[in-house]
Amino acid sequence: MTDIHIPQDLDAVFGALANKHRRDIIYVLGLQPCSISFLAEMRGLSLPAIHKHIKILEDADMIIRRKMGRTNYLALNRHALRRLQNWLMQYHTYWGSDEETLENYAQFLSRSKTKKKEQ
């Protein structure tokens, strides 16, 4: 079994991404690593508030923290986003227009009824 099917990993990632501030943090860290204080200032959040968001992102394994001297720097853990992308891509074959999906389902139901009548 691959890591894309481990629900608790995905639950934590989706939970972390459910908040606009955390999505903004992920976006900024996707551009470049930066300090916690820079993120707080940039997002207009207090240090206690930004630390709560960072804790959730760290628990979801979406960011990496490095301490240099007295300053904590954060970087995006791209592996966590790849797990999310892999999970989404397993549904790629089902994507299409809603009409196509409904038409495919109608055909499936029709075939199922035909098979039952033949039995």
C-alpha cells in the first residue's frame, strides 16, 4: 500500500488547508523560506496566532522548521503536497464534464440491468 492511501495523513493535510491563513502561509513558503516573524508581519497576525497555524501545518508535515541562531525559519515540505497531488490524481480518470459522468453512470446502470435480466 502506498502512502497516498493513508487517511490520517490526508485528514491532517486537508484540515491544515481548510484555513485561509494556512493556505496563504503555504503559498508564501512555496515561493521562498522565511522567518516566523516575517510571516506574522506579512499576514497581519500576532505571533501567538501565527504559531497556532504553524503548529497545525507542522503536525500535517507540510512545513519544515530550521533554527538559525535565535530565528526560526520555515520552508515548504513539498513531499506533503505531492502526497495530496497523488491522491487527487487517482481520480483524474473520472474527471470530465458532469454530463459525461452522468452519461457513463446511466450506461453502467443500463448494463447492470441487462446482466440481471440475462441471469
